[in-house]
Amino acid sequence: MNKVTLIATTTMGLEAIAAREVRQLGYENVTVENGRVLFEAAVEAIPRANLWLRTADRIKIRIGEFKAMTFDELFEKTKALPWADLLPPHAEFPVIGRSVKSKLFSVSDCQAIVKKAVVENLKKRYKRSWFDENGPLYRIEVALLKDVATLTLDASGTGLHKRGYRVLHNQAPLKETLAAAMIQLTTWTKDRPFADPFCGSGTLAIEAAMIGQNIAPGFNRDFVSEEWHWIGEERWRQAREEVEDLANYDQPLDIIGSDIDHRAVELAKGNAIEAGLGDVIHFKQMQMKDFRHKRPYGILVGNPPYGERLGEQKEVEHLYKEMGQVMALHDTWSVYVLTSHEEFEQLYGKKANKKRKLYNGNIKTDFYQFFGPRPPKQE
């Protein structure tokens, strides 16, 4: 297998950012759809996409796509796909499924039929009637949408937001993939100050530091497809070597994370140390009203409380007003805030230059963007 069709799945609203990342890796023929980015590439792209994509949820390999109106059709067309080229005789291959607006709406039946079809395909190649499934994991998904079945293999394993650094987190942590997207939607560059005054477990600051030093988000973790024989150890070794070669650990950065809660600050420090960035980011306990920064042209990115819990509303509204007053003192700074509070602009005291809908888990939020002036060009 030389060429593969890969699907980078994303949270709704992050597709264009993930597509840009795919193109930055050098891949073309990129198609953007709801919740996913498709691209064709050589097999080497499987390790590279897993290691480098900051805003994708997982990497899947499309094995086949076809119309399936009956269970017979689903069985025969699945059986005809090249499963034996991909799955060794001892592979563990569970099947998961979903069905939307399709005649074949029973997900459990679809899963059972796909499983049976794959077994029949493997029987023919391996000349055996039983498979122990005690080897590497190949998770198959059958996804039916408007009677079109897409069969994929999950090449990531654990979701890509699990970077391996967040050992501990606070109650409602910001997903790493969303944090990376928020940063990429700003005008921040590694020579400008970066601040998150609601740092929680430190995700925004850590993701910024990784972007600033060009550290691949997957450098500190394993992937299920590392055990797949047809990708091979050599391709993974080369991909990890590239990650190491391109990282710039000596890049100085000015990144501050602060929080009103001292426990959150200790959490964030621990997570930064786990990511190898303990010396790069400065965390401290501080209220928003006390935020001051001596350097101009900084970028503030925050995910403050939304006031969704009972009794929190007034407190949060007061916080937003304070934030507006404090950032008026930093008139060269750009400010980016994620919140579900619909009156944020009125409370902050300024209309955003731009607003973008994003989903924080199941919460529909807006990413408010207030642009400061551009820094003067360096000589």
C-alpha cells in the first residue's frame, strides 16, 4: 500500500484550521467537510499527521466508501475490501458504528455484518476458520450517512487531544485541540508576550509554548498504529526524528499563566513540568484586576468562567467588566476571549473586531477577537 486516504476528524468549527495544518505538512488534495478533513498521501503521512496535527481529534484511514441500502450489499462490499493486506492473522479488530439518515439504521446489526465480512475476507487469505484476536489493535468503524457506508481504521488510538502532559486537570478543562485552535486564530508570534489570566490546568499556556518552540503535540505519547506491520518501525522512527530535528527548545518565550485559584496554578505548573516546559512558562496566582504587563503588543487569550452555574452570573459579569477596564490600560494588546455569555461585549465595554462560533465540549461559545495595533517592524 503506497497511497492512503486519511481523515482527520475535528470538533465542529475547527475544520479549516486543521486543513491549514495538513497543508503546512506539505499535503495537497485536501477536502474539508463537516467535522473532518480528507487528504490523500503516502503511508508516511500516518505517523506525521498523528504527531503534528494540533487541532484534529484523531486520524483515520479510509478503507472503502460505497452505497449500502441492504445488509447483503453492506456485507458483500465490505468483504471485497483489502482487509487481509492490512490486518495480520492475530489482529484484534473490534467494529464500532454509527448511522445517520440511512435505511440501515440498526448500528449493532451493521457492526455485526461488517465484522462477519472482515472475518470471511481474512479466512480466504489465512486459510483458517478462527482468529484469536490477541495481537495489535485495528479498530474498524462503519459510518453510514444517507445510505453511504464509509469504512475506516482508527490510526490514533487514544484521541489526539491527549498529549501526555496533562496528568491532572481541574473540573472543566479546556480540550488541548481547542486551545491550540484558539491560539492559531490569534495574531500571536513567538517574539510577542502571551498571557492567559484564567489558566486553569495550564492548557493554553502549554499549547502556546509548544507552538512557539515548534514542538509536535504528539511527541510525548504513543499511537495504536505504531504496531502495524505495513507502516513499519522505520517510518515511525523517521517521523519522530523529524519531530526532534524541527523542535527549537532554545527559543525564548514570554508566556504567563495566572489564576485566582492557587490550586489551579500548582496544577498548571505540574503539567508544564510534565511537558518539559517548566522553565519556559511563568505561572502565578493573580486576579484579573491585578493583571499588568510592561511589554507592549502582547496577546491575551482566555477561557474565563461563563456564569452558567446558579449564583455565578453576577460574579462573572463583574469579572468581564474588570477585564475590559484592565485591558484598556494595555491599549497595544490584542485580546481573545472564549465565552458562552451573550452579553460579553457590553460588559467588556467594547465591540469585538471579529467573532467566531466554537464549541467547548457541548457548549456553544463565541470566540471574541479584539485586535490591537500591529507591532512596528523589527529592523
